[in-house]
Amino acid sequence: MDFSEAAARISRKFVKDGTAADPVKIEGKLKRLVQEFGVQLSEAERSVITELSREYNIPLPGAAPAGGKGGGTEEKKIAAMTPGEWVTLEGKVVALSAPASAAIGQSGIIADESGAIRFVAWAKANAPVMNEGSWYRIESAVVDEYKGVANLKIHSGTKISEIGEDRALIPTPVAIKDLHLGIGGIRAKVVQEWDASHERMLQSGLLGDETGSIKFVIWKEPGREKLAVNGVYSIFYAQVDEFNGRLSLNLNGATILPEEADIPVSGGDAAYTGALVHIAPGSGIIKRCPVEGCNRALSRQNYCPVHEIQPKFVYDLRIKGWLDDGTKTHSILLQREAVEALTGISLAKAQEIAENNPLGMDEVFIQMRDAVLGRYVTCKGREIDNRLLVNSCEQKKFDSSEHVRLLNKAGGAA
């Protein structure tokens, strides 16, 4: 990637306004933002322009002066801020996070009664260290944007003053369906816990309320604890990210409050009818780690990737496979209750087979596969990350007219 052209373009903007800006220095800033932090070049250009404007204490190139200071510093509520503005705000630091780079002095989340925003204080800014739980007045900070999310940048010209009072701050949760990229809060129930897909992952799973569901993840950090399955929590200041076109919650840094209550949860609005064309290995009866809060599937040798050998394992049932509706093949995952209802094999019966048959757990897999493979079924549940998490699955009588329709469709496509 050629940074020299972009650096020269930025330099010319400042020269035109009477300020000499070194293209070599600008190029170095662009490279750091793009190569170290993964920022898009267009966003990096904008960030460098605002940073240099602050450094030289001049308005943004082409912008009208506001009170004699670069870009203006209008006091605003967080919810009203938009990228590209110079702002002054008063807020409470509700979370701090470990800096992702030596170039970052401090990062975290600051909130007021209108909302919350992530902030980054560059190390070279030598800004005062802010404490979690304290209120601050921040003057002349820059609202930037990264991956579609607004964030607050604290530079060398930013003034930070601690407010010597603890003001009331009562965040309001929203429905899961109303979450958007940035920082958000919900009141939800832990619907499912999934096997950890990464050694640094403490927990992942599904949160739900009456309006929908969303994936969540908690990464391993000192003091972080797992959420209880079926537990209800009020969660504030969680990071709302996007992956493969779907929102997800990162709960590291979030305020999590357990509740002694229950809430209605949407059962999921996805439903597919078709043939079970594949039952994947790992289906049937499985062993899970008995350590409280773990529940990971064990290997054949009773090995847990976190807690090692576990001779006092716990049995469970599941089916992983593919459902073909004639148009698309869907990856499906059935948990114990749905497996028992579909196969007619209870956990107790599967355990008896596994412990008394020469083939052991393989015999359970064979019997379940033979009971459902090729059957025509309707599965209902939540579709997350291109997999249907099945709440219910029932066998259906095959409709021969549907077969004719699909054959005609295939013939027409040919």
C-alpha cells in the first residue's frame, strides 16, 4: 500500500491553510494506524488530519474557526455525538480495558445518562490516568469512527478534569432486537452455553429475551466468571460487535448484575422442513466435563481441554447434522430434549446401551443414525452463525407433491 500519496495530500491541505506539515511524519502516522491497528486508509487519513489540527491548534483544514480553537469543542451528550466532531463531555468511566498496543495509554468506556462510548487515550498524549467509577470533564476530544462505531480519541490537547462528586447514573436496557453496533445494555436469560472454540475463551453461548436472541462471549481475564445457564442478568456497557452479518456481545468490561427472576424468551422464529441427509460424528451420547461451570464435551479418553482427565464425567445427548429442504442444506444442532423426542431413545436408555454393548457409545450413534437418517422432519429454533439451534424437531409425512415440484424446478434450471 502506497502511503506517500495520501501523506502528500494531507500535507497540502495544511500548507494551503498556512501550516507546514511534514509528509514523512504524516506517512509514519498513517502506516501505524493501518498496519498496527487495522484501520482503513480513509479512516486513518481523517484521524491524522484531526490529530494534526489539534497538535497545531488550528481549525480542521477548510473548516471555519469556532471560538478561535480547532474545530470547536461543543459540549454534548454522548448519544448526540457524531464522528468528525470536537466535543466536550462530562461522564463516568464505567469500564477500563487493557491497552491493545504500547501506543495506547488507556482505553475503556465512559458513559453519561444518554449512553456510552469507548475512549482511547494515546500514550504520547500524556493524559491524566482516569479511574474506573469516577466522573470526569473531558474537553476538546475528537469523535472518530472505527468499523462503523463511534469512539472518543484523547489527544495531547485534550483537557481532563476529575469531577469531585458521584452523580446518579442509571442505564436503561433495551430489547435485544433494538441493539446496534457500539455499546449496549440488555436484560436477558442465558439460553444456551456452547463448547469453547478457543483456549482464551471463558464462555460463549446465547442470550435471549422476548424479542430475540444474541450470541455472547466472555474472554479469560482475572476476576471474570461464567454466566449460569437459565440465569437472568441485567447487562450494561457491553460491546456490541458484528460478525458474518450478525450482532454479538463481548461481555468483558460489561457490568453484569444477576437477578432472582425469570423472563419469557423467544423460542426462535426459524423453521425448516426437509430430509436429514447427514448425522455427523460427535452425535449420540457424549461425555461432558463435571467441573462446575465447564460442561465441555470430553474426548474418548475423558479428556477436557481445560480440566484434563475427568473420570467422573456426565452423560449427555446431542445430534449434529444436515437438514436438506430441497433448496438449501442447513447445519443443525439438537440438544438432549429434542434428541430424545426425535429418536425415542432416552438418556437413561442410551447410557445403558453404551455401558453394556460391545460397541459402547458407537452403538448409540448407530441406533440414533438409523432412527432418523433420511427421515422427513420439521425443525424449529434459532439460526445463529449459519447453524440452526433446534428447540423442537418432529417427524413429518413426506409430501410427494413437494418431490414433484423440486424435480420440475431442477428440470427447469437445467
